[in-house]
Amino acid sequence: MTQDFIKELGYLGFTMRIKRLSDALIHSGRKLYQDLNLEIEPNWFSVFKILEKHEAMSVTEIADRIGLSHPSVISIINNMTKKEFLTAQKDAKDSRKKVLMLTEKAKQELPTYNAIWASGDLAMQ
């Protein structure tokens, strides 16, 4: 069996261990969604939830509120848009800014997703 080099790093390998844990959780979430025949990704959860609550927000507002980098949020939004879960409009006050909203498809699927997320919340508790 190959020895785990990250263990050799001791405390200095801590961030890599957190990254491994994050990757494993995302992989498990992706597998769960695939098993349930859902076309969503685990990292879309926060965007779904914040737009469910606030209805319309800019990329910058979303990034600030969920604590992810602007490029990370752009990547999530692009993928959600390709799957027709998000739509964008120009901001009425600032035409340079896009405002994002959940599509009708997303709103129809949210009760199913919310039930799954609620189950996950109970499991974590």
C-alpha cells in the first residue's frame, strides 16, 4: 500500500486534508444526484437557495453573500444557465450589470431539491 504523503506533512498538510474532504463530499453529492436522476451539481446549492430567497441578484452580490470568489460564482452560474436553471437580465439602474433569477424550470424543481436538502440537513444533524 502506498504511504500517504500528506500524513508525512503533519500539521502543514492540514489544508490539503480539508481539500480532500471537500472533494470527497462533492463527489458523494454528485453521485447522489446522479442516482436520483437529477441534473444538478452539489456546488449549485447556495445559488439556488439565495435566489429562492432574494429572487434576483447580481453575480457580485451572490459572491459576496455566499463567500465565494467572483470567478467561482461565474463558473457555477454559467453551468446553471446552460442547464436552464438561471436567466439573466440587465439591471434597470445599471445596464453594465446582469441580474440573475431562477427560471420556471428551476422553480418547478425546487420542491424536489428542497426535500433532498432537508434530508441531508437531518442526516448531518
